[in-house]
Amino acid sequence: IAPNIYCCGAGTAADTEKTTELISSQLELLRMNTGGSQSRVVTACTMLKRMLFRYQGHVSAALVLGGCDVNGPHVYQIYPHGSTGKLPYTTMGSGSLAAMSVFETGWSEDMSEEEAVALVKRAIMAGGWNDFGFGSNCD
């Protein structure tokens, strides 16, 4: 949703796509109005949770937001009704229990980037193969 911020979602595909498109556009406008500086992850999180809260859960978008800004790396989970959590790792969606078990057994604070990428791949595959709602779509 910004050059330094990524977002993935669970729920209705159209809801997750349009929600992230809208916030991406708003972040771009904010960057233009503030001199083109890097977007802050907490700003994206705040925009997303306010928008979702406005619709009281009727927008089916459960989101994982992550990025790196002037304050360092951040990972947030954002529920469809607008509540959020800032965590070292998180999972959302119907395969989240299987994915979380991979994170809980394999995550450590001092992981290299290569180890972290491998762990995320294993978690995504575990979530997908242990859940019928996965849809076999991962990009």
C-alpha cells in the first residue's frame, strides 16, 4: 500500500482489495501534501482501522499490515470491526491456527531475513494445506 508498507488480507477478496486500494491512495495523497516523506506504518494502521470501524465489521477485511519506517519495523493485525494489535508476528484468516503454530515453534527475535522468509513460507503453506477455505491463491 506504500513503497515501505505491505498489507495482506483474509475475508472477501473484493473487500480486502478495495480497502487497501483506498488507503494506498490516501497515503499517496498524504505523502504529496507532506513533502513526499516516507509513510509511517502506524499512520496506515490508523487509516485502515478507522475506515473498518466506520463500517462496524460489514467490510469483510481481516488484515495483516507490516512495514519499516523511521521508527523501525512494525507488524499489525487489523480485524474487520477495526480493532488492532501490534505484535512481533501474527496470522489472520481461516488458516491462521495452523500458520500460528508454525510461527510459535519457529520464531525467534534474532532471526536473519533469510530464516524469517523461510518461516513465513512454511506458515503460509501450513495455513493453506490445513484449511479448506484457502482457495489455493497465494501471491
